[in-house]
Amino acid sequence: MLKITLEFQEDEMIDKQQLQAVMLALTEADLAQAHAKYQQFLAEARLDRTEVIERDEHAQAETAADLAEAFDDFEHQAESKVAAIKALDFGPKDVVEPGAVLRFGDRFLVVSVSTAEFECGGRRCIGISPAAPIYQALEGKAQGDDCAFRGRNLHIHELY
């Protein structure tokens, strides 16, 4: 797992360009891993046609081909995420929209692409997609606003 840490002071505003760089680096690492796995399974799916092929070898090659296809799909998803992160405007936001970063308690949500939780400057962050159900509840809200999501009240403490 790739870990990139950027240091922020508690009273310092988030440098969204650095946050974008961290998200981009993590997503590019996912892309590289997916590509490597795709190549590995693709190589295992190739059979040497000059030799006799046993039934179990053929079955293993088919399984490897299926796995290669799955990693090819993951690779394309990661490529799309990289492109989306690069194209997104991470400038200051007054309302929740793509490119916004908002804080609930000790967690920061980055409206961009979905990601696993990651750490940036000692802060717990997670990327969410504009297609995520939570985004639908948050869209257009401002700092200090509340919204209901799955029976819980969420308060937007900070919005960048």
C-alpha cells in the first residue's frame, strides 16, 4: 500500500492542490498495480500450442484469462479516475460540488472520485463520487448546513 503524507497545522487551511496530488498518486499506484496484475494473468493464460496441453492446464489458462479480463476492467476504471482527478477544478468552493472538500467530525470527504480512506497530513480523508448517494444529500449545501442521510444528521463543519 502506498502511503503519502502531507503535513498541515491544525489551524491551517487544506492545500487542495496537494490533496489532489495525493489522490492522483494513490490512483496512479492503483492503475500501475492493476496493469501489472493484468499482464501477469494474461501471460498465464497463454498456452504453448507446440506442446500437448493437459485438461487441467487448459482450465488454469481459462481461469487466468478470466482474471486478466477482470483486471483489465479495473485498469480502465483506474484510468478514468486518473483522468477525472486531473480534470477536476479543486479551487475554493462555497457549496458542496465536485472539487469540494468538507469536514464531518475528524473525517474529510473529497468530492471527486471514490477512493479508499487515506491519510493526508494526519487527516483522515476519503474520496466520494458525485454519483454516491451521500453526495446527493450534500449537493449544494454550504459550511454550517445540516443534512439528513440514512437516518443520521450530518453537520458540515468546514467546506473548502
